Amino acid sequence: MNFPVIGVVGGGQLARMMAPEATNLGFHLRVLAEAADVSAVAAVSEAPVGDYRDLATLRQFAAGVDVLTFDHEHVPNEHLQVLIEEGVNVQPRPAALIHAQDKLVMRAAIERLGLPNPSWAGVASVDELIAFGHSIGWPVVLKTPRGGYDGKGVRMLDTADDARNCADWFADGSTLLAEEKVDFSRELSALVARTPSGQTRSWPVVHTIQVDGVCDEVIAPAPGLDPLAAQAAADAAQHIATEFAVTGVMAAELFETPGRGPGFVINELAMRPHNTGHWTMNGSVTSQFEQHLRAVLDLPLGDTSALAEVTVMKNFLGGANADLYSAFPAALAAQPRAKVHAYGKSVRPGRKIGHVNVLGTPGQTVDDVRHAASQAATIIRDGATPDAASKGAPPR
């Protein structure tokens, strides 16, 4: 048998969750880990430790793989270009990845495609930032084009005085991204997969709930979403994936804007499996992780139909309970339908350490399913008893 070897750069939870899907398909998954104790190491048989920013390390890791893909978007594009020139099959390609690596590049590209953008500008000084704020009206969002995630690298500026306090962000001479603060009703995510030969498949558009800049909960499909807006969002994600020649899974994070344009504007892009797609592990015919592996190998893509009328994904971050497993009996007894996915990480406050998926049953409301997912996640996070977590998901 000659099954493919897939190299994944990065040893986080996304690589970890690719591992069982690779095993099911008979693929060999090799992971370039940042350290010996990162999330994916326990899930694969081959996980050399190395620096993804070092070309020689990447070259050695890629030797013998059938395709090289990613757990994150931070690998230097110039290194990937060298690997491609040396014959390595890199998926997605650097020309696509740049749109997830650099928000200024992404904004300009979205504009060229004629898709809904917030008002934006590249600003190289406090004076330019203030001029932008005066031109579109305050408040304004200031972002670092590279490296920001989960709310990092973002400042909300209500006035010109707030902008003057951002001088430190311009100290190195960088051009930053300034955007209007979009008046939105909720956040959405449109997930799509694409193969190198051009096949695409989309999952239902979902409602995502952020807390302190971190994805907290996902409801699939997005309840009450206008069908025309849902179709337009899925079409926009497919259009982006096609025009940028994305391979693998891509998430388009969106702001829902009823009455404005097609009902949404594009916030950010991710060129990899994404937190907003974790619900697919139990709630879709084909999970985003299986689909990503199929896509980068240019295999036919799987069915993306939802398996329930509603599926809820609830993250649990590091909290009061350092011994997660000690809470499993209470969590699983309280919610037997909950599917727990723990990432094998040590507990630190605010760190993503796992998630819970719950599929609704006929007759259950969205709030019922949210309650179930929230209760299981809360018990694990806090080591609480079922009674202590019985109130479930707070209204939003």
C-alpha cells in the first residue's frame, strides 16, 4: 500500500484534530512541532521539533511528504516559495496565504473583487489615523496587519485623543490598518473548502459569539439568518477561495449588517481549519479536518450537509479546574449527548483547551442545545457540579 504522507507545519490543536481523520483514511500525518509538549504531539507518531521560521528546518521536514500544509498561517512566504521551487507540494500556496497573513493585502484584494468591505485605509502615522477618523467618523478600529488573532493586535479608538495614544504602534515605521467600527447585529462565519483542481464545497453559514475577542460559541446553522444573505455569504466565500486559488479549508469571518449591502461585510480570513468550524466534527457529514486533508491531496470533497437542525460548539478556556478529567464524570453524566474534545494542553487562564459539541434532537430549541453545551463545558472548566452549572448559556 502506498498511502500519502501529509506534513503539517505547527503542532497546535488544529493539527491534533487532523490526526484521527488521517488515521481513518490511512494517511500518515507528520507534524513539525514547536516544542515536545504541544497539543498535536500525543496524537501522531512522527512529530520532530523545529522552528518553522528556519528554511533548513522546513526543507528537512518536507523531505518525503506528498503535501505540506499548515496548522497556522505564520510560515514565512519566502521560505514556502523556495520549497515550491525545489518541488515541494505546498497547499495552500503562498499567493493565497498572504491574504490571511496580511490584513492590508486582504482588504485591497476584497475591494478588487467587489465584495463588501468596511471603510478602511492603510495609515503610517497618528496624523493619518486621525485624518481617517475624521473622514469616516469615530469610532475607528486600528489593527496590526500581521500577527494579530483572538483580539490581539486590535485597538478600539473612540476619539482623536485615543488615536494620539497609539503613537507607540507607529514607532517602527509600520503601516497599520484603520477600519470603520462596523455597526453589526452579530458575527457570522462562512466556511468553504477548495481543491487545487477547483472543486469547492461550503458548510452552512454559522453564528459565532465572541467573548473578549475569543470565539466562545458557534451555532450552526445561524438561526434566523435571511436565506438570501446566507447564500450571498456562502457565494462570497466560494468566490474568494476561487479567485485567490485557496486550497484546503478557508473561513471567512463576517459581520451581519441587515439593510447594508448583501447583509454582511467581511471581517477577516483564515486559510486553514478554523475554530468556527469545530462543530463539523460531530455535526456535519464531513468534518472540516477530513475535508482539509482531502482538499490538499486533490481528492473529491465530502458532503457538507448538517446532521441536525442545530449544532452548538462551546469552547472551554482555562479556568478554576486544573484537573480537567476529574470533571468528566459529572459533565458526561449531566449531558450524555455532549461530545468533548480536549486539546491535551496544560490549563492556563484564558487559554483554549477544548470544546464541546452538542447536536440538537427533534423538538429541541436552539436555547436547549446551547444550555446543554454550556453546561458540559462549564463543568469541565470549573470542576463544578451539574447543579452549579444548571443555568446553562446566558442570553445574548
